Amino acid sequence: MLKHIIGHKNPDTDTICSSIAYQDFLNQRGIEAKAYALGHLNNETRFIFNKFGVEEPEHIQELPKGSEIILIDHNEEVHSIENLKDLDIVEIIDHHRVKIETDKPISIYVEPLGSSCSIIAKKFFEIVTPNGNPDATFPTLSKAIASLLISGIISDTLFFRSPTTTDVDKELAKKLNEVAQIEDLEKFSLDMFNAKSDLGDISMADLIKLDYKVYDFGKDTYGFGVMETTNKDFGLNKKEKLKEKLKEIKKDDNLKGVFFSIIDILNEESYTLASGDEETELFTKSFNSENNDGVLFVKGLISRKKQIVPKIQERFKNE
């Protein structure tokens, strides 16, 4: 039976590149699998695909009931495919907190690395023969797949600036580049981030939800949008329109609050907007942020997964 490989909603570079790479890994092992996207690709991912000649995966919202699926780069229902409860989860590969229940034992590979692409890269490098020796020929890591994996690592770790970065991520990137042969990784990372920052006439709703996740903290649910950029003024110049849209999303999605963080990649700092006064107070108390006319500035706060969400979760637990 075909195994459908699913990344999270509002797909980023890591979720798409790891899905495609894992499709290739499984196909080479004789397992029928196909990667999908739960939404449109961002400009950074498109830039990578164009550079390396890779086709976009099919975009879907649902799958037929009973379909076998592999979840990559997520495991929470709120981040996943619409009809997840109707599907048969057979495997999870992730680098986030685990918060899912299944009705049977399944294969779960979760590791606290900087990206899901790091985990898939490890799978390629760790294949061994039946006698326990490394298998140098199967599956083959192609130049295109190595390029996708290194792109996902660079993207999710902000070229190793993010606190989610580990030494393993750095070593894997180095090893992958022996195959990918990208001449200047630092320049390539800047090209990626500049492509991500080129948002043109994007709507406020699309900007907020370009990289957006919802998290439950007990009885309260909050939305967190992130804009990782080399041009912070693109977002800051639209702060009033963005704040109005945050209020709309809060109301329409029945959330306790919504945050939108503009992450200045190169200077490693963030500027956060909130959907209301209570949310502003929550963020300010959690991170001791500097409130500049409704923009909450924090130096060094650049990771939703490693810094923002855990800190707010900890605050609720202590109340």
C-alpha cells in the first residue's frame, strides 16, 4: 500500500525537503511512498527547488479514509492534515515535542536536532548491511537530495544561528555538502534568506500564516506566526495592519491570543506583535521584552520551538 508522506500545514523548507528526501529513501528500499504538501510553498523553498531542478510535491488537504501516512516534522493533530483521524499513521519522524496518541504501536523517530532534514540525513548515512557494516551503495544519496537536506538544515537552524542547532546538525551539513558540492554555504544561506524575505504584495493574513502554528496550553489556545527575514522593515512598516489582522484571526479562530514575531536573522533579534493587551502583557512578562509603541523587542529571541513556546508553556504551568 502506498505510504503518504505528510509534513505540517503552512509548510516550510524543512518539512518539504525532508518529506521529498524520505520519499526517495523509501522508494530506493522498495517501499512505495509519495510526499505531499499541505499548502503552498514559500519563496525560500521555491528558490531551492528552482536552483536544484526539483519538482514541487502535490498539494493536498485530505486523503481517502484508511490511507497509510507518515508524519514528518510534526506530530500534533492541529498541525496536520484535515482528516487525520480517518487515516492510518504508520510512522512519525520529528524533532519537536511529542503530543499525539495512536491506537496501535508504530515506528517513531524523534530526536532533538535542529531540523527533520537532519534526521533523514542520518537515515541515509546509517544504512548498514545484514552483517552490520555500512552499506556504501544502498540507498544512494544523490546530489539533488543532499542539496535538499542541507537546505532544510540551513533553513531551520537559520544557518546555525538558532538555539535549536546541535553539533550533529553542523556535522551532517558538512557531510552532506561532500555530495551536494555547494561552493559557498554562507552565500547560499543568504540567497535562501533573501528569497524568503522577498514577499512582494502578500496579504496580511498570508504573511501571518506563512509560518504559523497553533499550540494548546491547558484550556487556552494561542496562534504563533513567524516571519524569518533579512528585511525586518517589510513587516514593521505594516505593524498596524498586522495587528488588526491578528485581532481578526483571534476572533475568527476562537483563540485566546495570536502573536506574530518578525525574526531578524542576521542580527539575531525579534520584534513581536500581539492581538491584544492581555497577550502583550503575557509576552512582556515571559520575555522581559521592550515595548516600543506596541512592538515587543527581544534580543536573541529567534526560535518559536526552542524559546517562545516552551517559555509560555512554563508560565502557564506555574500559574
